[in-house]
Amino acid sequence: MSSLLEINIMNLLIEKDEKGMTMLYDYYGDALYGIAFKITSDEELARDALQEGLMKIWKKAHTYDAGKARLFTWMYRIIRNTAIDKVRNCSIKEEKKIQLDISNVYNIGIDAIKPEHLDIGKHLASLDIKYQVILEALFFKGMTQQEASEMLDVPLGTVKSRLKIGLRELRKIFDTE
């Protein structure tokens, strides 16, 4: 059963009255921040999750059903899910950074660059068109493999295979020179 305070806060939120948000923050802000912090283990992420979660609460106030859950339980779920999403997003960004660090594509030393390699456009034309398109998208247009896959409407695995084969074919050309 909802308390009078919860009913008052929700009525104000449903009416989009900012006093409701102020009351919600005053009464529940610390507890909701604590939930976000426990999940994120990072003050900045917890603050972001709290702010985003409060905006969701503001926007979804009309969906709250006191018969299904207490106000705090409903808000807890929103903050918890928002904090989990924040952690996942950070993990995904971190994985992308790690993949770039591990990749040897960008680790070409100065000694590996030869003047004849600068005419790669000329040599690229000698390849099968399917390899040319992939290599041009990735190296000359600066696309990621995923972006090339979407733009060319080709499966990601195919992009990777064609990249590998195209680079192997270019290597044959440059090794003979």
C-alpha cells in the first residue's frame, strides 16, 4: 500500500509539476544514488545513471501502478536498469579501445613504408572488384568493417574474408617489386 507521501509525489509527477521531482529527489535521491553507485562502482557513472533514471521516472510517471509495486521498488528497478546499461556501454567502449590496441593494422613501422607502396591505388586496380571495394571502403574512406558491411550490404564475415584475401593479393604484388 502506498503512503500519502508517495501518492502526493506521483500525482505531482504525473501532472509534470517540478515540485514532485524535487520531493522525489529530497526523499529518495541518496538511496537511488546508492543503488546506482553499487552497480557502477564509479561516482561519475552513478551520477549519470541517477540523472538518466530520474528523467525516465519523470517521463514514465503515468505508467506507475501502485497496485503492482511500491514507488521505491518501481524507481529502484528504473535506476538499477539504467546503471546496468551505463556499465554495459562503458564495457563495450572499453572493448573497442582494447581491440584497437591489440590490432596490428595500425602498427606499421616507418621501416615498413616504402615509396612504391604509396602507389597502392594503381595496384589496387589489378585486384578483383570485390576486394577493391572492401579495401577502398576500409582504407581510403576510413570505414570500420561493420560500417563497410552495412553500406555494401555484405555480411561482416564476408568483409573480413575479402579484406584478408585482398591484403594477401596486394602483398604478392609488393613482394615481387
